[in-house]
Amino acid sequence: MRVVHINNPQQREACLARLCAEAYGQEAGLRPLAIFAGTLGVLVKQEAARVLALVDDRSRPMALALLVLDELGSSMTVMLLADLDQPPHQEMVTRPAERLIAELALKAPLRIDAVDAEQQARFREAGITRWLTGKAGGRIGLGPKHPATSLEDLPRALSFDETAVIQSFKRDRELFDDYKARFIRGLESFPATLR
């Protein structure tokens, strides 16, 4: 198992499309497309987003993650994370997304937000051992290399306005059609291996 940073633009688009589809599912409406478009149109252009994969020893992707820099450039937040279906003929990898987080936590100043106690426990097993309580009561996990020591010195992740992206789709049909075609093309051309 190893982590691959996906730099090739076509592979990055394909992996981001698959990650959005896996994270939000089929019934999520425009949200997966808006996240895909906003990430590519804003965060990737600013060089603030990274798409990473955990691959097996044959370079087949097992899990994907989208990391986004914070406003100070001092840490990275896990924005999306997904396990990928594993072919039935290969050896099963248990919880590949958590294994990806464990690898990333060793190398990067990582932040990850847990939606519930079960997710927090899984991330704790993956090496995210420092936890803060956010303003709305959410749990914020920090990897060993993350520089923050309290909620006050935790910089915000760079982001984009998802609602504005959806509104731009409604105003500009050509823009919508372009991102939709790229999203579908990405799903259809998802690479079997990543190097």
C-alpha cells in the first residue's frame, strides 16, 4: 500500500468525479457536481486542493481523499474521503480510507472533522489522536504534525461558495453542460491503476 498524489489533470478530474459520486451518492442532486466544479474551478486553480489515493501493490486505487489547504498554508483539511469498491478477485483491504488517513497523518499537518462518535473512533484508530470541540459541538481531529494547539489557532480551510456554484449553473447553461460532461467523462474514464 502506498499514497499517490494525483497530478495528471485527466486522472485528477476522474478521481475527483468518483470521489464526489462516492461521498454524496446518486440521490444528492446537484451537490456532487457543484463540489466537483467548485473544487476544479476555484481550489485547484489556486493550487489549494490535492486529490490523493491509497493504492495497492499493483497500483489499483483503494481509497480517495480530497485535501484542501488552510488560509495560512500551514495545514490541510480532509474535505472528502471514500473507500472504493474492491474487485472480488483481489485480496480485501480492510477500511482503506482509514489507512489512507493514517498514512497522510504521518506525513502532513492534517485536520479531519468527524460527524459522529463512531467516525471519531475510526479516525482515532487511524492515528488522529488530538481532538478539539468545534463551535457547533463538532469534533475536529488533528494529526501529529498539525501545528494548532487550540481552537483559536486553528486556521480555516480555503473553500468556495457551493450555493454560488449552483446559482451559476442555473444562469449559465453552457457552464453547467461543460462541468456535467467533464463529471460524466471522469466517471467513465476512472483509471484502473494510478502511479
